[in-house]
Amino acid sequence: MDDAPISRRSLIAGAAVAAGGALLAGLPVDAQQTAAVPAPPVPPADPTKVPGAPTTAVGARSPFVQPQRAPVGEITGTALTPLQDFDGTITPADLHFTRIHAGIPTIDPARHTLLVHGLVERPVEFSVADLKRFPSVTRTHFVECSGNGRAAYRSPKPEMTPQQVDGMVSNSEWTGVPLATLLHEAGASSDAKWFLAEGGDACLLARSIPIEKANDDALVVWAQNGEPLRPEQGFPIRLLLPGYEGNTNVKWLRRIELGTEPWMTRWETAKYTDPLVGGHIRMFSFEMDAKSIITSPAYPERLSAPGWWPIRGLAWSGRGRITRVDVSPDGGKTWVAADILSPLLSKAHVRFEHQWRWDGNETLLMSRAVDDHGYVQPTLAQLAAVRGPGTDYHFNPIRAWRVARDGAVTFEAKT
């Protein structure tokens, strides 16, 4: 499919984006990390004596609740989701992490199409309206960047929050059409072994995916958490590959091509290929392995006194269902099964909790996930021994938080 010609208007818009990036680059680093948070209003002494605010067209959070992604102002980069601010398992759409390579495109859904071609009987170009005429499904799945946890592995700091440790993962309810339905409509050839998914942003990100995934649980989605996709999440349509690394879940999806072998695009050669020890590489390592993180207690929390405290967190696996989450209150010497507070959905977040009695002594809190394939989340030493110091993707070692005698909680990397 030919690219649209570059117009004078698009050149002007591109120049404006570049200028915005230059302005952001000139800001102090701290100014780029978080957006300005307005001070909460002064509430009345007795809210029962004063009429409240009127209804509005769009609801807003309480001014006393102000979770944020960070950093902000990125045109090529990531904004991390604040895992420590959530209850339950669903990530609010406006706080879902983002990973973008060439800015967030503005796409008119009335003009956008999805071309399915290659090894098919009849190439088909679907409009967004066409896609919505097919029988749809709604499923809950996480999306995780393959680089999630890189900073905690490469340059850990005690002052890292759950957001900074593992904030490139989010969990949503998605609505769309199975990709297998669209391939059937186009008459996919039995000779097709791979498909190429290409996005409609300025970098035309494209990934090669085994055809088995298309025939399994792959979706082309247009809704997230009951509303149209947000632009940064791929509006008007994106590919959803449950359990696969985030970059394969191509946003702003515009093309699916079927073929007999991978395309070896720059996104799977120069990027998203993992160097290993001995000069070897991991390539097409799609599934995200089982993982968990304690979101409370975590930095910058401080426990006020010895006594009973809840250890809470999230766990997930890209290979199936989480079957158990273990928690250790003593740095891995002993483990106890945590309570699971949410349904055990496949390739989706589960929330766990364990009531822990702190005796006031310094200790390490840890969690480890186990999935229905029998896979157990590894320790940092186990992961490093297999993957080596140069590994760049799929960081899923056990996370630990140090509780000091004064109750201060910090991230502990060397476990």
C-alpha cells in the first residue's frame, strides 16, 4: 500500500512537533519528569452544609487523587504507569503506560483502513466501520514492554518506586475482532507461516509474527475499558497479541501481510533482539514470562509502627494463568502463599495480598509468581546466570523491598 503524499500542511505540523521537542529538550530534567499538579482545593468545614458541584460532561478524579504517568513530554520514549496507585487489576486507560517511537499520530477513523494481503486468495481493505460489523469479543489482558524492568536491572537505586521499577506494564479490558476472522475473510493460504503487522505512525513500526498466534488469540481491537482506544494506545485500531511482548502489539494498525518467513525488519534485528553470553542472541522471544511485584509496602512508603501490615501486589504471565503467588517476609528464607484477590484470567494481571506482622526489625519483602506451565519466577542471580549482563529485554527477576528499623521502605536490587 502506497504511503500518502507529504503535504505542505503535514510539513508545517511536523515542524511544530520538532519545535516542541526542542523546547522540551531545553527544560531542566526535573521539569520533564512530571506534569504540574494543581494544589487540591480547601474543602468546606462541613460538606453537608454546602451544595456540591454540578454534573459535568466528562467526570474527573477527586482533586485529592492525582496519579500520573512519568516522564512526560516524550516524542520517542516511554511514560510509566503508576502501579503503586492502583487497586484491583484494571489500569485506567489514561494511565496505561506508553511506548512511542515517532510521536502519537492523529488519525481520522473515517479514513483509516486495514489492508490484509500477501498469501491470501483476495486482498481485502477493511474500514474501521467494516471491522465493527464482525462478531466481536471482549477480553482482559495485560500489555508489557519487553524492556520493562531494564532500569532496575542495569542501574538500580534504593529510591525507585514500583512505577520506576516495572511501570511498563498495564492491564485492560479490550474489545475487537479475532484476527483469525479477518484472515478467513481474505482467504488466507495454508502456505502462510508468518504475518507482518505494520503500524500507521511516522516510523511504520512492523513486526513479524508466527501465523499460529493469529489463529490462536490475536485480536484487532478498537476499544479499551469500554471506550474507544486513546490515541497513544493506537486509535482507531491496534493489534493485540495477548502475552506477547508489547512492541508486537502494533498500534495504529494499517497493514497485515501474510508470508512464508519472517521479514527481518529493523525492529527485529537492530531492536528487540537480545544479546546473550558467548556471542549468542535471543530472537523472536515473544512470550513474557511470569512476574510479580509488591506495590505496597514500597518506596517511598514508611511503616509507622510494628504490627500487622498488608503486603499487596500484582502478578502476571504471558504464557497462561497465574496459579500461585508466594510472599517472603524474610528475604527468601521462608515463603507463604498469598491470597489471590481477583479472577485467575489467562495472560492478565491478578492481585495478591498477604497479611504480615512486622516485628520492627530490618527485613526484605519479596514475591514470586508461578504460572500454569509450572514456571517459577527466578531470582536475580538465576536470571543473570542464564542471560548475562548484556541482556536487554524480558527482565522478570524476583523483586525485593527493604524495610528498615525506622519503617522506611526502599528498593533492593541485589537479591
